[in-house]
Amino acid sequence: MLEEALREIKRGTAEIIDIQRIEKLLTSYFEDAKTYTVKAGFDPTAPDLHLGHTVLLQKLATFQKYGARVQFLIGDFTATIGDPTGKSATRKVLTNVDIVKNIESYTTQAFKILDKSKTDIVYNKDWLEPLGSIGMLELASNLTVARMLERDDFSKRYESQTPIAVSEFIYPLLQGYDSVYLKSDIEIGGTDQKFNLLMGRQLQKTYEVKKQQAVLMMPILEGLDGVHKMSKSLGNYIGVSDEANDMFGKILSISDELMWRYFELLSTKSLDEIDLIKTGVQNASIHPKMVKEDLAHEITTRFHSYEKATAAKEEFDRVHTKSKIPTDIAQFLINGEVWIAKALVECKISPSTSQARRDIKQGAVRIDQIKVSDEQLQLTSGEYVLQVGKRKFAKLKVI
């Protein structure tokens, strides 16, 4: 069991610091049923999670399977400062209203993956606010400005004379102090969080906690394009709150190569099961499309239900395999003759008329399943089914 647990815990990781400590914690669990704590911090900066965020949650769920209690830390205090990691400018401070709203959304979505009975939701405002000015000064004395400027994001901003708020220097110390207060055994985070994660180890030693947390770092998940990290701003994301049909379709749109990365970081299938599937694809006994459909069904089931995932697959087959129109699409009404590009925008299936024109030139626009080539086309009175690409549909009635 120990070897299996270590293999699953190491699965997909970018770097682990102090694997020996993790082995000791697991051994104590298997031999003496002794639990241990794994901390992960989440700043409630936005109300919605995407699959990139869930990579950490999947790893937390793995630890829960092998004896851990998860310290699901909500950074309601640090969110008022803003994590400077990877930022080219000082981040906008959130209001308390935003924080409360985002916390509720985060936890609801997180418990679709985590075992609630093995999770402690903690808020760092509970111990950081009482620190007071003396405590903050004592904390700040643990790090020099020179050491802080070794961070790549800070050094770049300093060299380009981009402002750095003093409060941003405090952020890694506060995250590290979270580990002091919680006496965490392990902390996990993304590779971009390494400086902050190591701060927890350093401060646990400074404050004589009598332990130093192990650190496990997960890679950043690539988005649908397979190149850039999954991001809403890049439009290459799969949202946890996406409709079942959209989620299923987006997962099926990833490349065959990226599919294996998603299996490794997002699937609950064991590594042995994934290896068997890979072998099947390599010897042509299993078609890659079937494998991808299985992955899409698994993930859609996790965030919706088995029934909705199955319905999403049937709808996808209906529309894409059999070239039919979806059963449930939005309907719009426009008074008077309308330009096709404007109609696509009004029906919310194109973001702008310029993009609509580009889509027409690329052959991505259809009316009643017939490809449109005239970008100056005017739609007169009648009913139309408009389509952009494979997944965007709208019914339009012009009167």
C-alpha cells in the first residue's frame, strides 16, 4: 500500500521537497492509523474555478485517500493584499463583499472533488488579524529586501521601474505564517508558488514549530490550445461551472497528445488503468476518440451528474457525428432586415462584427446548415438557424 500511495502522490508532480517526510507520514498512517495535515491556500480572487485550478484539488483528494486531513485555507486576509506571484503590476484589492461571494462559490465547487468529512476550512484572517503591528514587524524581520528581490517577478518589475507596493513583500511571509499557525505537515501549490511555499518551511523553523512541512508542487495545466496555461483571459479554459454540453464538447476538442496530460492530472483512474488504455491506443485496439469520450464523461459526471454527462455525449453525437442541430438553443428576434455579421453578434454567438466577418471568410458560419460565403449578406424576414463553428448555435426570427 505504501508504494501505491507514494506512486499516486508523486503522479504528475513538478517537484517535491522532502519526500522522506511524506514517506514517514504515510508509514505512520498505514501502521498506526495516524492522520496528518495537508495545506493548500486559495485566495478568493474570482467566483469561478476552471479545470486548471482543480489540479491541486485532485491532489488533495489523493492525500485524503491516504490518511490526510486537508487544511483548505481561504486567504480572506491575504486577499486584501493580493498575491504578487507572476504579476507585472500591483493587483487590485478585493472588497469584503467580493471575498465573501467568492468564498461561497469556491467551497461549493471544491466539494465536488474533496471529501467534506476530511476537510477543515480555515480562514487566515482568524490568526493574521490578531498579529497586530508588533507581530507584523517581528514577522517582517525574517526576510531581507535583497532576498525578496531574488524573486523573478519582483526583479523584473524593479528593473523596469514598475511600482512594487511594500505590502506585496509581506504576502509570502503571511502565507508562510499560515503554516506556522496551522502546524501543517505538507503544503501543496503550483510551481509558480515555490518561493511562498518554501517560506512556510523557513518560518516553521524560525518559530520553533518542531517540524518543517514537506512541499509538493504541481505543474500549470495547459488550456484547450495545448500551449498556454488554462486561463479565462486567454479563452482556452474549461470552467467548473460550464454547462454539461459545453464541458463535454470542450474536452473532446483537446488534442490526442494533451488528452494524456489531462488523464494524469485530472482523472481519478489509477496510473495502471491509464497505462492499459495507452497500450490499447498504441496497438490500435482502442480508438483515441473513445478514450477522449471516456475522459469527457468522467469529468462532466464529476461536476454535473452521470445522467447529464450521458445526455451531453448523446447531444454531441447528434450534432457532430450526425450533423444535426442541437435540441436546445437560444432564440432571438430582430425587427427589420439585418446584416449577417450584426445578426451573429446580436444572437451572442460572435463577439464582434469583425470576428464574424473573419469566421465567414474561414467558412465557419452556416445558415440552416448551409455554409455562408457572402460577408455582406442581408437577412430578410424569416426564421433561420445560425451556426458558428461546431458548438455555437442560435435561432433567429427576422420580422
